[in-house]
Amino acid sequence: MTENACLTSIAEVNRQFDAGLSGLETVKNNFPFLANQYYLSLINWDDPEDPIKKIPNSGEMVKWGSLDPSMEARNTKSPGLQHKYQATALMLISDNCGGFCRFCFRKRLFIKPGDEKIRDLSTDIDYIRSHPEISNVLLSGGDALMIPTSRLSKIVSALFSIKHIKSIRIGTKMPAYNPFRITGDESLQDMIQENSRSGKMLYFMTQFNHPRELTKEAKEAMDLLRLSGASLANQTPILNGVNNDPETLSGLCSNLAEAGNVPYYLFQCRPVAGNRHFTVPVENTYEIYEKAKRNLSGLAKKARYVMSHATGKIEVIGMDSGKVYMKYHQAANPRDIGKMMSFKRNPKALWFDDYL
């Protein structure tokens, strides 16, 4: 495929794919729509339950959640820069994506573009330089690969010029959503090679949600990233109707590991406005993952099942007939890291707060 135009109109999707979508303008007016030809071509339009076909849905209009459930605003030090965990800084270098995932936890960026992305790179670099406890930086957004490679290269180089920065993670769904962004850009491969050296690690944090996203083109993109010198790790939320069964989740994790992309996090879908129909109860998800792991190799089952709560990353680590067990894998308050917790089982719980 040489053409991969973006589509922002449901009517255009109907024209190009005979999709038969209707009655979605209210949804689109509340939560913007953006997709591309390549990704839409992965959909079986004759299947009403197709796991890739998670484009505007009337379920998004159910009143539930907020636009910032993890309270990222409280950790923002300057526009586009967050510092929640001691060793990690988060830079929002883009407020756009190759397509808008309907379950996005930062959809507020697309509703009010420009409000939160970095405005003054020098201010953020100075902040990171003055905080030697920061050893790694996550470049995200939006999608970090939506900015030109020339600008991305300047950001990466500036960060790696800081002695205490040992690794940079680039958050992107482009290998799944638009692999041609990678395979068609030799300068990106050059940037990776130039910044992959001893003591400085460059990671690409991908988001594959379903095995069917792992196309030949996607695997070619991942191969190029790896062969250029980057390491890959994948994270996905558990989503109702997409990957919330053991077979699909097992297939996703095993195929990722075989492609050199290690499963890193399985996220509980955050209580974000418009996301209610995607949610799966916490205890149900734990059981799904435990069943999926029975068929996985050690590398394929490395992912931790976590909730990105306002207080930290809370890992669900066990369950018996009466209790569910969790611990702080990471925490805003360093004293909470590793803290163990047990709660009475609540089969309806969708988020950590439902246990409190």
C-alpha cells in the first residue's frame, strides 16, 4: 500500500469501505475521530464484532469517568513535562496520533489540542538536568512518532547529553497503526543508530492490542527498529471485545515475543470518559491473564498486570476465594513502592478505588 491517507469523516469511511456506519455524529462531536486507510483495511466489515472495528460507538456516550482519572495534572511541572516517579520524567512531545484509539486515556489532548504538549523544550531539558534522580525519560503524547524525525532527533540528543539520563523510551502505536512511518523513513533508522551506544539505551514502547495488528508490514517496521539498535517492549490495555479472552491474549503475547517485542504491561482500562464499554472487571482480567499464561513461554509472559492509578502503578499479583492481592509496582510516594495490599473480592470492581 503506497497510499495511507488519514480519514476524519465517517461518511468517507462509508464510501471507501462500504462500512455501513450511521448515527455516530454525536459521538464524533464529543470525541474526535481519526483513522487511516491501512488500519481500516485490517477490519472485516462484515463482522459486527470485529475486534479491530473499535471506531466511534454509541457506547462512548455513556456517562462515566473523567478526562484525567490518573490525575496527571498534579504531576505536571511545566507544559508537557510530568514528574511523578523519582527516576522517570514524562515528556508529551506531541498532541496528535496516527489515529485516535477510542479507549485512549489521554483523549483530552485531542479535545483541546495544544494545551499540554511541550512548548519550550529548553525549560524541560533544564528541569531534567537539574534533577539527577531522573535516569530515564519517556517521550509520549499523543504519539511520539507524529513529530518529524529531525525534531525527535534533537530531543533525544539533548536528553542523552545529560550525564544521568541512561535510557529513553519512545511511546508509539505507529508499528501497529502506520508501519510505513517507520519503513519509509531512513532518517529514523539513522537517528536510532546514532543514539544507540554503551550506557545509553533507546526503547520503543509499542501498543499492539490484538494479534491481527501484527501484520507483515508491522513486523517489518519492528525489525527495522531492532536492527537499527533499539529495544522493543509492548503495552496494551485489556479491552472488552478486543483482547479479553485467554486465546486472544495468549496469541498476542506469543506473537509479540516471537517478533522480538517483549510484553511489558497489561493495563486495566482507565476510568476515562467514553471508555465504559471497553472495561473488564479487575478480577476477570486477572483470571484471563492467568489462563493465557499457561500457553506462554517465559519471555512471552513477562508482562505485569497493573492499574495506572493517581497514587502509582498498582500491580494485581494474586487472588484466592476471598481476597485479591496487590502491590505498588511504582508509586508517587517512594515509601509506598513494594507496599502489599489485600482486599475483599469485588467481582464488579473496575478500578482500584472500587476496593477502597
